[in-house]
Amino acid sequence: MFRDTLKELRASHKLSQQRLADQLGLAQSSVNQYEHGMSEPDITTLKKLADIFDTSVDYLTGHTKCK
């Protein structure tokens, strides 16, 4: 669920995995792993993602459908 939401948000904001990783201060491989369900971000990274995409951590993690 998280991985699909992340992919959709990244695509809708026209961000490459590398550009998003740069904004998060991570390697591109970390974003790739998130999107393929091989790894999950920590709470600090989730908060950064929510800020970047102007949404909530609850939306990112699938606890609500309201952005």
C-alpha cells in the first residue's frame, strides 16, 4: 500500500527517484527499495515525505484516504 502511494505521489509531482532521494538526503536505491516493498522508511523519513508531498503520514501509510 505505502509503495503504491509513494509511486503515485512521486509521479504526480514529476519527481525522479533520484530527485526525491536528494530531497530526503538518501540514496536513490532507498527510494527504489521503498517503491518495491523491500524496505520501509523510518518515521523521520515518513514525515519528510509528508512535507514534500503536502500530505499526512496517515495518508502515506494507508490509514486514511484523505490527503
